[in-house]
Amino acid sequence: MTEHAVPPFHVIEPQGIHRPVIVASPHSGRNYMPEFLRQSRLGALALRRSEDCYVEQLFEAAPGQGATLLHATFPRAYCDVNREAWELDPTMFREPLPAWCNTTSRKVRAGFGTIARIVSRDGPIYARPLPFAEAEKRVRTCWQPYHDALARLVHDCVAQHGFCLLLDAHSMPVVKGRGEQPDFVLGNAWGTACTQQMTALVEHVLTGHGYSVARNVPFAGGYVTRHYGRPRRGVQALQLEMSRALYMDQDSLQPHDGFARLQSVLMEVVAMLAQYGDMLAQMAAE
């Protein structure tokens, strides 16, 4: 845990042939800086419960399939890049927020804005209100660089291939008392962020391995999926949520024996998207 010695994101370029596929992991960062820990009333373990632990490691072989891998290094609890830049809860700050902030979204009301107010079961993150300057700093040093990088990757992909397939990768906790929950949820913003074909191809790989898959419920796709997914402009974006129980212990936050199996299945997903990209390129050339 260091101060800003760690860059806000890493980009791992494809190995060999560049495919029109980008895998992004916005919530697996775990650089819990001392300054942030001092501000928080929670310890590092409690803060990590909001983290999509190890997702970038689950996809670490994606560049070998020709895909580009982007992942944040800062924690989701510190700054959530799957929200608008200024989706902020006014109760968290000392001074009134500027009128241009989005203070009324469903995520803000639930406590999960760009600067989260809570970590689900562990309650509020901060013991006292923050200055608005703190939000400005986090947006400037984390949110903006991450989205600048993602937008550049998408732009370059479209420029090179004529289209882009973006897989926004997340993990979801198993919530006790909520009944049977799917292994995966595929969010395509109700068919507006990517084609049904792309969604069906990913679903086919997952169900072929015996996993249960839901579409859009309860996760239809966050800011990344909805903002970048523009199928008519050649950019398809699909949010993939996977159950943490498939690969890790939710109490200790340590990977278990299912990690390697899931990693292998996810590489099949990336390979399928690469093949889909080849098919789209062939169709465009005809």
C-alpha cells in the first residue's frame, strides 16, 4: 500500500495479432493508499468487500488471445469509474455540491455513487464529511485517466478494425437469504449496448460449461456499458458479472480451487469474441 507511486490503470497490449476485443476491469484495483485508509472508519478488509477481487487476474491470459486488457489499480471504494464522473451524494460533503453534480441517481441514493458512501454490509466508509476538493482530486487522478485510456483504446480499435467489442468484467457477491442466484449475469442495457448475437455467444460458452446465466437482472450494465456501447457506431459493450463463489472465499477474500477452472472458461469467452470479431471483419469485407 503506497501513495500515488502506482499508476491509476494498466494496459496490457495483445500478443501477436491484435483482435478487436477489449477486456476492462474497473473494480479490481487494490492499491489502498494510506491517506484513504486514514480517512476511512473501516479497515482494509472491510473496504475490500466492495472490490471485484482478482478479476484482472482471471483475464490475465486475454492478451494471448489478441485482446487488450485494461484494469484500474485504485479501489472501487475510493473512486468508482462505472459511474458518471460527478454522481455524488450531497450528504457526504462539507459544502453544497455544484449544481452540475448528479445527486439524485438511483446509485447515489443507494450509497454507491462515484465516491461511495457505504460498503454494503459494513456500513458507512467515512466518520465525517469530506471536502468537495477530495471528490475533485479523485475524479482528476483516477476517473478521468481511466476513461481517457478506455476511450482511446476504443477509438483506436474502431480506427484499426472498423468496430470494437468491449467486455466490461465484474464480480458479484452471493447474498445470503436471497435464494438461488445465477453464476453469471450478462448486461447489455436491455439490448441497446450490444447485439443479441454477441450476448448469445458469450452465454453459449458459459452454459456449455454448466453455469447458470441471467440477462440484465439484476445488473443491466453500468456507466461503462451504457456510455461506450454504441452498436450503430461499431462499438458493442457487454457487462459480465460473475459470482465470487465460483473462484474465491467471500470471507477471507482468498482464491480457492475454482479459480483455475473459471480462468480457463473465461479464456474461451475471449476466444469466442475474437472469432466473432473475425466473422464481423469478413462480413464487412464482402
